[in-house]
Amino acid sequence: MIQRLNASEGGRRALLVGSVMLATLMQALDTTIANVALPDMQGALSATQDQAAWVLTSYIVAAAILTPVTGWLAGRLGRRRLLIVAVSGFTAASLLCGIATGIGQMVLFRILQGVFGASLVPISQSLLLDAFPREKHGAAMAMWGMGIMVGPILGPPLGGYLTQYYSWHWVFLINLPVGILALVGIAASVKPEAPHRRPLDGTGLALLALGIGGLQLFLDRGQSQDWFGSLEIQVEAAFAFLALYLYGLWWWNRRDRALLDLGLLGNRNFAVGCVLIFVVGIVLFATLALLPPYLSALMHYPVLTIGLVLAPRGVGTMFAMMLVGRMLGRVDARIPILAGMGLIVYSLYGMAGFGTEASVQAVVWLGVAQGVGLGLVFVPISTVAYSTLPPWQRTEAASIFSLVRNIGSSVGISIVFTLLARAGQVNHAEIGARIPAYGAEQTLVPALWNPATATGAALLDGELLRQSAAIGYANDFWLMTVLTLCAMPLVLLMHSGRHGPAPGPGMAAEAH
């Protein structure tokens, strides 16, 4: 009888893991899968480039605003019911995106995707942590992390394949079978919970929505709108700073009743984990954003080739996650984190030397090295960050953790593309001013390179743009190398997390 009960519990847990991973992968894929299909969507929906950019921005902003509400919604509805609603809504919104006929419809349906997708990552993470005993949290986070980390990596190549061989509609319609399978599995494996009657902090929600929404819009649209040269960006930055500052004061005066408990950042493991995952978010998404245009513009790779070259990076991440999931509990968690960050530094240092002629072997090898490094880092950070928190705080902590990672990704992408654009302009002017001193008109092919002719000037300008862009990409990779190096000492501030606190006698009541 006991064996049958154990087998039944093991089967339920396996179904829960599979279902939650599907839901997480679906949400993570949608953060990047639409990027490649954007030009096709722009033409089909008769949209301008700025309007088409809202297809990406609307999803990111909606998800960011709703992520902090996850803890309150989980208490109000119960995690099982919230997860079912989130998966159902996300799947339905994906269908609507796939059949949209205008840019207005597409942006609206992407907002719905972001609203329903916001809860998927934090709820799935807290469910897996609660489903496994403490000594198996590393393995649980490894399985969960595969969806979070591999999803954004596989998004561009999968989106490129679907767009080229089918149509951009399938970038969204592919979520339908995944969402239905995840929904069936969640309904069968996740146990119902009694909801907690926690009042909604309306003022806190309004302040967080204004602050996080303004911050995301500021980061996502800053480069295209010339940053503080635009009134729109000035207003968004002012709203973000003022609203987040006011929420800090609001939380300080209300604490236990505020929507998002910033007091969780007083836990050292969790605070250091948030800083490190912020850096991981920058490196992961900024590199993913830089490599495809680099390979396309400077190396002239077609879309499918770019996908194939970048795919081994995801394989490296999966391998490292499976390996480190078995290691945790046997070794100090800080060891794989430091080893992973060392590999990330190595890969970024190599990418900074790409120039205009990077071999396929170098791109693949450094991508694999970075993928392994990210896998070694992500799982221990996600495990140790929660190890000293009581179980009843995990859902709210997961909301903060996911929010910090998402903001890190937005900050990283904004910084690297701003520096890339500015470096291109500055380097073009600097190199161009020095060409006469080096006698460009005396080269071996003067007919092609002579700036005195129209053809020569155009070709020379094209090469200048290419070299200037290469320097800009190198500067971005150097910046991320230094940032990762600076973050490495923070790892030593973390406890190994082997002996986190058990829930105290008053915690269950306090959770209600």
C-alpha cells in the first residue's frame, strides 16, 4: 500500500514538473520568438516600424506591471486556480495574436498575453520548490530553469524557421498545443489550496503599475526616441522615478499590508541572488540581442544559419543545468556559480575580439561556453536565493525575483543598443577623419576605394560603417565582461543555503 502511494505521489510530481515546464517554456519562448517575425508582421499588418515595435514593447510592459501582483493573486485565488487561469488566458491570447488582422488588434492581444503570462514564471517556481524536499531543490530548479533559460535562446531560431517555411502566424499558434497539454497536466497534478483573504493594496498597485510601466517604456523606447531629447522619454522617466520612490515610502509605512513586500530584500541570500540574477538577465538577453544582427549585418549569415549557429548555446545551458542540479547539496553552491561566471567572462572576452571576421567555430564554441556558464549560474542562484526564506514567502519572493530578472534584460538591451548606435557614429567620424592620412587613394585597387569617385566614396563609406559597427559590438561585449567580473565577489556574500530555516509556529497564521 505504501509503495503504491509513493508511486502515485511520484507520478503526480512528474506530471506537475512536466506541465509546469511546458507553461514556463511557452511564456519564455514568447519573449523572443516574435522578434525575428517582426518585419513580416509589419508588412502583413500594414504597420510602420514604430508601430510594429509595440508588438514587442506591449508584451514586456504588461508582463512587468502584472508580475508584482502575482503574490496577492495567488493568495486570493489559490495557486492552482491562478495557474489554470494564466495558462488558459495565455493560450487564448496566443490564438488571437495568430489570427490578428491589424496592428491595433495585435498590440491589444499581446497586452493580454503579457497580463496572463506574468504569473506563470513565479507561480511555477514556487510550486516546484514546494513539491520537492529541500535537498532536491537544486534538481527542481534545474528542470524549471531549462524553460526559463533555453526558451529565450531557442526563440529566434524557432521563430525564423516558422516564419520562413510557414508564416508569422505560427509564431503564436504554436502555443496552442503546448498550452492545452500544460493545462490538462496542471489540472490533474496541482493540488487545490485554500485562498487567503488578503485585501488588495490599491494605492500600492497603482504606484507599482506607474513606476514599473514607466520604467519599461523608458528602457524599451529610449533609443528609438533619442532618450532625454524626447519629451515622451522625459515623462516616462519622471513617472518611473517618482512612482517607485513613493511606493518605497508607502511600503515603509504599511509594511505587512503593502502589495509587494520589499522587506524580503533584507534577507542576504535573497538580496544577493536578486543582484546576480539582474546581471544574468543583462548578459543573457543583451547577448541574444547582439549576436543575430552582428551575424546578419557583418557576417552576412541568412536567418536559418544564424539559428543553427546559436542553437548549441541552448544545448550547453541544458547540459550544465542537468549537471549542476545533481551537484547541489553535495558541494557548496557558490562553487558552480563562480565557475559559471568565469565561463561567462571567458566567452564575453572572446566575443569582444570577433571584429569583422569571426569564424563559425569561434561563434559556436564561445556560445556553448556561455551557455554552460549561464546554466551553472542560474540554478544555484535560484536555489540559494530561496533557501533561507520560509515557504509561505516563496510566491511573493518569486515575483520580485522574476521582476528583477526582466528589468535586467530590459536594462541590458537598452544599454548595449544605445552604446552600439553611439559608438557607430563616433567611430565612423573618427576613422573617416584619418583616412586621408593613410592614403586610401593609393591602395592597390584605387578605382574601387578612391574617395574622389562616387563609387569609391560609397564603398569606402560602407566599409567605414562596417568597421565602426564592429568596434561598437566589441565595446558592448567588453562592458558585459567587466560587469560580470565586478559581480563575482558578491557570490562570497551568500550562504551555501544547506540549512535554511523551517517555518516557525506563527508563520502559517501570518501567511493568511
